[in-house]
Amino acid sequence: MKRREFIIAGGIGAFAASTLAQTPAPGPTATPGGVPSPGGPASEAGRGGRGGANFIPVPPETPPQQIIPLWPGHAPGGESIEPANPPQWPTNTRNIMTPMIGVYRPANPDGTSIVCCPGGGYVGLTMPNEGSVMAKKFNADRTTVFVLVYRLPGQGWKDRSKVPLQDVQRAMRVVRSRANEYSIDPNKVGVMGFSAGGHLAGSLAIFHAEKVYEPVDSADSQSAKPAFAALGYPVITLKAPFAHAGSRNALLGPDASEAMIASRSLELCVTEDTAPCFLVHGMDDRLVPVENSLMMLAALREKKVKCDAHFFQLGRHGFNTGIPGEPNQHWTPIFSEWMRGIVA
């Protein structure tokens, strides 16, 4: 086939196309996908072009229709940190003291829903591109989306490595406990994450039963296991040579032991009880190499966990819902069809 080839191996579809790298948007209106840049224009160094992070124009934030406080009081390990009451949708996504869920409801919900985890290297949250933009995309396909504003490990919380997992487990339980309110099926709630948020979503797929906090109310009687997990250009391994060192250090600290690093390298932790996974990655990604998703795919197949994977020759890092004119723009409908098959 000319300029478009399919490689069928282990469920992988690889798409090749002759497309120029996206031109960076000027000034402060652009931020590289998966790398938060809340206060001004992103540096040109190492970004954009082949393999670096994409410069994606940042649209105005679309506030959620409703905000749900994640914890009824202080978050675990933060007894000295006062949460905002009532919580406000964040404007500074590098400083998350009050974790919360933003609710984005479609006009005609079909019962499917997603807890969405923005990326940001565990030092910030890439919003709105991996938050409300994703929500609107999937709302148009009748899926309810809950954008998770999760805590960042290095901001004074106890047991830093557990902090994001505490929040995403709690989010899954809270959403399920309010299924009737939002016209969703509690058996059709999945998780989605991008870059470091992909590591968090993958962590929930694997560590959903790990006890990382004490129950605080009746919502915690719900299962935290997602019906599915969608991992976009995800951080998977925390081990060299393919680790994203910034995400690893932010999550575990700069002096983490090899045992700790291995315990949160997802490709080493997959079991038969891991939730079904959907992987999407650009093969030219230099920030989070595609080997991350390839290792995860191999681990899932070894344990016979349901999985689907799509690798695009051009994607770079942070292509979000897809870049117009490139084959990666088609990943969202592919995912939606897969998701509905999984939860059917």
C-alpha cells in the first residue's frame, strides 16, 4: 500500500503517513501536550517537530457542569492542608491542594463513563487539552466524563508515591456511588489518562485493590476496578532506559530504591486481574518512548488480559484528541468502539 501500511502483530495497527510536523502556535496560546506550561509561552527547546511534544493551541477552559469534592474533609496524608470549601475549578494546575472531580454530562448519555486523568509529569495537570477538551470530545459520543483534578506527589503529602493512586481509587468509587444521579451504568465506568496521567490510569487498572487509604464513607464500599483503561502515550516503566525520569522522580522522589522503582513500573506488575487496556502512542515520541506502550502490551498479552493497541508513525508526544490531517486523529472513534465492545 502506498504511504499507508497496516502491521498486524499482536493486535497492533501501525499507520504511516507523509505529514509535516505541526507548526508551533505563537506566543502563550500554545502548550506542549503532556507538559504543563501555565504562565506563559513554552520554550522551543526540545519541543515540537519530530518526536518532541506537540504545540497544541489551548482553547478557553470549559468549566464542568458540577464539581464534586473528592474527599469529605482533609485528603489522606494532608491533615495540615486545608481544602478549599467550596472547591473552585483550578486556574493554577501546578498547585493542587483540593482534589476534585469535574462532571461533564452529554445531552443523551448512553450509560458509559470515563474518569479522565490529565498528564503533566506529576508536577502539574495539562488542562484543558487533556481535561475538558477530552470531555467534550467524548460527550459528543454520549459518554459522561469525570475529569479528575488529582494531587501532585511533591507538594507536602505523606507517602507521596500513594497520593495520586489514592485520588483515582477514590474517584472511581465516588463516581460509582452516584451512578443513578448521572444516568450511568456503574459497570461501565472506565479510566483514561495521558502521559503521566496514563501511568496513573494504568496504576488503577493494576492496583485497584491495593489498600492505599482508610475508608471515609459509604462510597468506599464500591469497587475501584475500572471496566477498562485507556492509556494515551503513557508513562509505563520507571526503569531506565525508557523511563520518563521527571515523572519517576516527581512520583517517587529522586532517591527511590530500585525495589520502589520496580514496584511502580507497570509492565512488571500486570496480573490476570488487570482491567482491559487500550493503548495509543506515537512511534516518534521522544519524551515518553513508544517502548513504554510496547512493554505494557507484551505484559498484558502474557497475562491474557484483554487489550487493544494502536501505534502511529507520526504522533510525537501529546497529540491529545488527534492532530488534523494526521492518521492519529482517528484514535478516539476507534477507542469508543472498542470500549463499547468491552462493556457490552
